[in-house]
Amino acid sequence: MIAKAVGPAGALAIALAMGTTPAMAAGKTSDKPTPTGPPADQPDPATPWAPENDEAPQHHKPVQPEALRSARTAASPQRLTIPAPRGQHSVGMVGLHLVDKSRTDPYIPGNKARELMVTLWYPATATSGHYKAPWQSSLAAAHFLASRGLTTQQVTVPTTAGHVLAPVKTSLGKLPVLLYSTGLHSDRAMGTTLAQDLASRGYLVVTVDHTHDANEVQFPGSRLELNKMPAGAHSSDTLKVRAADIKFVINSLGTISSGGNPDAGRAKLPSGLSKSVDTTRIGMFGWSLGGAAVTDSMQLDKRIDAGANLDGQYFGTAPSKDLNRPYMLFSSANHNRNNDSSWRTMWAHLKGYRVDIKLAGAAHLSFSDNEYLVPQWAHLLGLSKAQVQQQYGTIDPNRAAKVQGDYLAAFFDQELRKKHSTLLDKPNAAYPEISFVR
């Protein structure tokens, strides 16, 4: 059943101190109090790639409920855009509401079942008549913009390449699965550019919102759930919650491949989907804290065959455990295992195929859709080009999208499709921005 919608004030109130902490282990149904004093594994915001920097704080401000409910779009607000997919296939998408009755949500009181929203992106056919989905649902988009000091009279979120409920291109056979986990307090929408690009190359990509860690998640019934993570929560605890989320999502994909429907409201699924989910070939990638979550998820669930970390610092014990499955480290210009001890530890424990590359001109935020969105609205916030480049790098946004998409596809094609790519062997003259960390 779809949960009953809450009132505007309750749905939109920002509550960051709920007196609970993430569960210490996957599936745990109760929480321990947060220890006093700063956590030993807390990220250092002074470090550019720390997850505390996943959302630019200087533009964030509390949002009043009435600001979202009463906002009306002007006749001609600026339409934001994101790069188009580069693969040969059209893209379809569907959003699913998943409820894990085996776990309680560690971020809210009341022993409520853990709920997630996910989006499935896939190669599609017969897209005519299937509208393209917005980058975020209406209330989530309004909250996202308002928290950055913007209004829907000024800008509207992008239209994606994803045709809602378009039939899956079943002529491709079963599709390898890629899971995406986003940055701390970020939304699954931040991985849209890479997700739809990889879908256009023949993957089933699942972007996951980690509810109450994410800043805003819109559920059916116009219910908006906000970040309710307590201040000072241990990053290692948060990663365990995320890993449990990912395991549950994989289980839900198994339900689909068996002909079932895991959506809590039994929402319609795209034609051909049940025949197209290949749970024997699963990869995972993530940005920042979501990149660190790749390791925790692979340690928890051996069904994940290969992983890629996009500039994410590690926490907890997961990187200190041997991992014998293929793994990619993909970092920004000034972040690699030479200046991040957590990456050195992870690298030493990678016992399968491993590759470590970095992207010249990229900053930590360059691996999210912020890379494309912020330069478009910077003038509305009075941000100079130099200020934007300080946080989002000097690389051209469209070039960043191409390079990231090509190298991620090369890695997962190699590991999940057994199609070797020379891009991963050595530097390539066509990609001068990529260097290998030796």
C-alpha cells in the first residue's frame, strides 16, 4: 500500500536532529545512542573530496512549506539542461516505491519500515507517446531549487532522455544491471546524466534514493521526505544503511525477473521488463559517499560483480577487507591514493582486477549533475566563473560527461560483458584528461 500523504507542514519541515542514529548493522531494528564527542570516522569538510562537501552549503537555506505549495511557474523561466545520452538506444524509465518490511528506518522514530524510491533506466523501443520524465518530481524539484536560493519562476529542472514506461528493447536480451548510489544528502537525480547514458548503451541502471539521508525524496501521494539524519552521525553507520538498501534493491530486481511487481502500490511496469533483468551480471557505481558505499555493498552482497568509486572517500572497516572482484577508482584532479589514506588502504586490499584513473580539470562535484546545472544558474546567484570553477572544476561540462560515460562503460563492458577495452590499458590520445595512477 502507498503510505498516506502527510500534511504540507509535516512533510516539508526540516528536522535534522531526531535523536536516532543509523543502524550499526544491516537489518538491525533498533539503534544505539550517538556517542558523545566527534566520531573518529567523521569526514573533514576541509578536505575537498570529503562527503560533507557533496552539497554546496553556502547556497543552502531552510525552505518554508508555503514557498513550495504556492510557487507558480512564470511564463518563461530558464529551462536547465543536462547532456544527452551518447549510446545508440533510446531510453525508457520508471520510478518504483519499494518498502523493506524486514528493516525499520533508522533515521525516524516509530519502527516504520524502510522505504525507498528508485528509478530504472533502460534501453527502450517504441517511445512515441511516452513523455520524457523531468529530472525530479515537482515537489522535490521545488524544494531542491528553493534550498539553493532559486525559484521555479527563475528556472525549471531539466527534461531527461527517459521516456516514461516505454517498452524495454527486448531484442537486446537480458540486460546487465548497474546500481547507483549518490553523494551524502544528495538525491538520486544527481546521477541522471551517467544513468541515462549507460542505459542508452544497453544497461539497466537503477538510481537509488537513500531516504532521510537524501535532502528530498518524493513518494506517491505528493509525500515529500527530507533529510533527517542526525548531526554527527557516523559515516560508517550511514554506509551500512546504504549497503542494506542496495541489497534490498537487488532482491526487488529479482522479484521483477521472476515476473513479480515489488512496487508498494503495484504501479505499472514497462512491457518486457521482467524478461530483461539479468541478476547474474550486476555492477555498481557511486559518487562520493555513494562511491564509498560501493565497497560496503560489495562486502555485504556477493551478487555485485564489479564496482566503481567516483571520487568517494572511505570510512569504516570495509576498505580494510580483501575484495577479489573487479574495481575502478575514478578520481578528480587533486584526489587519489597518494593523498587519501583510505584509498591507499582500499587499493592494497583489491585482489581482483583493479584500475585507478583521475580526471584532469575535474573537482569533487564534477562527478554529479551539479557539473552541468550550476554553471547555468550561477548568474542568478551572483556567482562568478572563478567561483564556479573552484567547486566544479575547469573541465568543460559536456566533455566531463563524455569522458566519465566512456570510461565507466569501458569498465563495465569489460567486466560484465567480457568486451575488453584498450581504454583501460594505458593513456589514450583521444582522452588526454585521463591519467593512470601508478
